Amino acid sequence: SISSTGNRQIMTFSAWVKRATADATNCIFSTGSGAARDMILFESDGKLQFSKYNGGYSYMLKTNRQFRDTSGWYNIVCVLNTPDTTADDRMKIYVNGVEETSFATRTNPTQDYNSNYNTSGNTQYLGQDSDGSFDFDGCMSHVHYIDGTAYAASTFGSTDATTGEWKIN
């Protein structure tokens, strides 16, 4: 559990993940509890969701793209920056260094919105939804959580000049 409140408006989460099951809901990271939780997860249809559930969704990015590959690794970077004056820049998802721009659902947080991230008393869950469901089935590596800074994906990886593949920095 977090002992003192940090920045609730700006955070960056990055992890390299390899899914073992493509057709199950797999939570990567979450915080909060019950009807008030923030989460990053793969839905059962393979879409990636970065959201705040508060009895309904206060904010959400859900990709159109499906991530069903169970043989490769994905570098998932999610950025929350609610003080940004541009609504579409308050939440970002990068996959393997490329910003996702096509969303099945896009509900931006209001400017200066306070999330559950970095809230005193909240536990931050890696590989599980904070209500105890949706365990992550797979592997994770190079997991980073940054309080108070909105980093680009290039902080965590780069494109290999020879292969063109995204690799860990």
C-alpha cells in the first residue's frame, strides 16, 4: 500500500509483456478497489484498455487493434497526464514504440483529474485487477512505474537499426 500520496495526475507505466492466453481478460496493472479502480488490461477480445472505472468509466482508451500474439513480446507504455490542455494528450498508449491512435472507445479525463494512482492507502497491483480478478497469464519483464513524469515510449525502448524491431533500452 502507498504510504503517502504522490502525483495523482501524472504517471507513466511501462512493461514488456508476453501473453500466454489470447482469449482471456488479463490485467497488467491496477490500483484502487471495488467500483473505484484504475487499470491497464487486455480484454478477452485482445483489445488493450487503459481506464478508470468508478461505477462507470470516468476515462478510457480501448484500442481497435487486438493483441493476440502469444509468441512475441509487447512493450506496453501507458501515460496519464491530466494537466495537459489538449484532451487527447491526457492519456496515451504506446505499443512497441508506436503510439496507438485508433480507439474503439476514447473517453478523456477532465483536465487536472485525480486518478487512484499514487493515492495513500491504495495498493498497486501488478498482474491482477485490484478486486482480485483477471490475473495476468503470461510473463512480464522490465516493469517501470513512474510517479509524476509523463515519459514517451523512447525512454524504455528503441528501434534496432539492423532488424527494425523494438528493443529494450
